[in-house]
Amino acid sequence: MASPEVGRDKSPFMLQPKSLPSPVSKSSKTSSFKAQIMLRVFAAAFTLAAICVMTTSSQSFPLLGFTIKAHYSDSSAMRFLLVTDAIVCAFSVLSVLFVYRLSRSGSDMKYCFYLFLHDMVIMGLATSGCSAATAVGYIGRYGEEKMGWIAVCNHVRKFCNQMTISMVLSYLAFCSYFALSVMSGNKVMYQYESP
């Protein structure tokens, strides 16, 4: 017959000491910094390409004896997307320099938290620009019968296709920042839990 103390030791409700996270190896730290830099460069490249496609897109078409020119500046939502893309591009380049400096000097938790906040704010900004442009683009392509808004993309198909490409590039930049936010949040959480 087992003693009561032995039975107590085998109880499933007994608290077990929590194992501490293993220290991060130098190679995984280096690959993490490389991934951070790569995603930031991708975000800057995607937004720069989106800006170039958007600003060069225009098309003219005749309507009732008049020539009407479609341009991104005609829509406040497209102008907003252009501004958000420019901000995301600029801050992506700045954050590449910041991450490169962190990789050289060693990461401090305070700086990792600032980087996490930066990524979240930029991701939110990219989301708002993409959402506004998508709503207007949808109405331009398909119209809204109940409101009496007609689709215009059948008149300016080339312009609408270029604007779609610009929005897809902006969404790719958003996806890059989503991945960066997850990575930065994970790094902050790991550093908070480590002794």
C-alpha cells in the first residue's frame, strides 16, 4: 500500500513549476532581423509601386459630346490611399534603418515595444486607405442600383484595371505589416516572459 505522501505527489491537480523559455540562439535572432528587414523592404516596394501605378493612370472617354478624363485625383478615397501609401513607404524605409541599428546594437525591450507600436499604427493606416479605396472602387466597377449610382468602369476599363493593380499592391503592403505586427508582438511577449 502506497503512503499518502506518494499519492499526493501523483495528484493531477498539483501545480508544476513552469519551465522557463529557452534562450534564443544567435542564428534565430539573425534570421528574425533579416525577416523584419525583408518584410519592411517589401512594404516600401509595394507602396512605391502602388503610387507609381496610381499617379500614371488616367483615361479619357467621350460622353454627350464632351471629353471626360478619369484620374485618381477625382476621388477623395483614391487621394487618401495615395497619401497613406506615401506615409507607409516613408516609415517603412525609416523602420528598416531602425531595425538594422537594433540588430547591430542588440535589442532592448523598450525599443522592441516601440517597434511593435509603430507596426500596429502603420498597419491601421494601411487598412484605412485600402478600405476607403476598395469601397469607392467597388461602386465604380459595379455601381449601386438602389442609390442610383451607375458603374463607370465599362467606360474607363484601362483606368479601373490600373487602379485595381494599385490597390492590390497596397493590400500586399498591408499583409507585410500584418506579418510584422505579429513578429514584433511575439518578440515583445518573449522578452517580457524571459527572466
